[in-house]
Amino acid sequence: MIKALAMTPLQDLSHRASELIASLSPHVTLVAAAKTRTIEEIRTVVDAGVRVIGHNYVQEAEAMMTTLDRKIECHMIGHLQRKKAAKAVEVFDAVESLDSLSLAEALEKRCERMGKVLPVLIELNSGEESEKTGVPIREVFELAKGLGAFPHLRLVGLMTMGPMVSTPEDIRPFFRLAKECFDTLKTQDIPGSQIEQLSMGMSDTFRVAIEEGATWIRVGTALFGPR
Ligand SMILES: *Cc1c(COP(=O)(O)O)cnc(C)c1O
């Protein structure tokens, strides 16, 4: 009898997704980080209320989006190669990981051809780690200014990963730095921009990120379980 009462893994996932969403204030959006997850898992969290899926790979996103029969928003959160820009414009509703002017140029070209305006976030390397993706703070404003020349890209905010930390509290200074950078970006007059989204915080750190001003949190394992 006990066995019959136990939840299946997908029911369990559904429950976890609803609880997580219910625990968030209305101005925070959960971006479900979908890498390595199955289509059944994605369907389950969408049915439970997830509205945005984050992908690290263009192909994976494309395959999932064509299989998924539900209309949901799809964000690129992983490093995007310039040669994948054209396909990315077709697949994604937003690119959170913009990290160079040359990538922006490639995205702009494709957007222009498709008559699409693509929301983008600049990825900030808040830990200033040489091996990490994203741009250092001193280059954020120059890149942002450069985006002003691309009418089909709308700069909507900033994304950051932050360094690996052993306790969530250790990442707070990096999130605080990202928030300062975000606030400064808002005061710059970048043509066509609408800076409103600060994407930061993952499974272990999203509570801290929200305290520091995150509007989008990108959560994988805390939702789907270990990879
Ligand atoms: C995988 C991933 C996440 C989520 O990581 P978890 O620790 O599983 O929550 C967030 N952002 C990016 C860019 C990722 O690749």
C-alpha cells in the first residue's frame, strides 16, 4: 500500500516546480535550465507553471521546441558561438549570454533579415575570472553602447554566473556588483534599450540573488534533481 501512495518521479517533479514557483514573488521569473533533461521532464514543469526554458545548446533547444506542443518562452543561457547565431535567432525568444560585439553583429544581421527584434542580455563576468564566459565590468558599457547601433537587438538587461562558491553567502558580493552594474546601465542612454532584467542565481544561490535584485533566476538541479 505504501508503494501505491508514493509519487512517481514526474509527479514529484511537478510538485517541486509548483512549490518553487509559488514561493517566488511575482516580479521574479523562474527560467528552468533544461540541459540534459528529457522532453517529459520539460512538459511536466511547463504544466506545473514554468513559462521560460533556458538552453545551453542551439540544437538541443531546437529539437525540444519542435517536439514541445506548448507555447513557452525559450532563452539561450549558454555560450553562443557566432556561427550558430543565425539558427539561434530562429529558435530563441531571448539571448541572455551576449558577450561580444561580433556576436551581436551576427545576430543583428539575421534579425534584420527575419524582421525580428531580439531581446538580449549582456553576460557579465562578475568574478573577473579569465577562464569564465562573459565580459568584465570595464567592457560592459562599451559593448552596451555598441548595441545601440543595432536596431534589431533590444538590450533588456544583464546576466551573470558568478564564481563557484562553497556557501551561497560567498556569492553575494558578486551579485551585488552585478546589481550596481545593472543600475548604472539603466542610466546610460542606449538607443532602443529597455533595461529591466537582471538574470542571476542558480540552484544553490537563487535566494541570495533575489535578495540582491535578480528578476530572472536560472534553476536546474533544484528543480529537476541532480544531473
Ligand atoms: C546549468 C545552468 C544553470 C543552472 O544550474 P543549476 O546549478 O543546475 O541550477 C544556470 N545558468 C546556466 C548558464 C547554466 O548553464
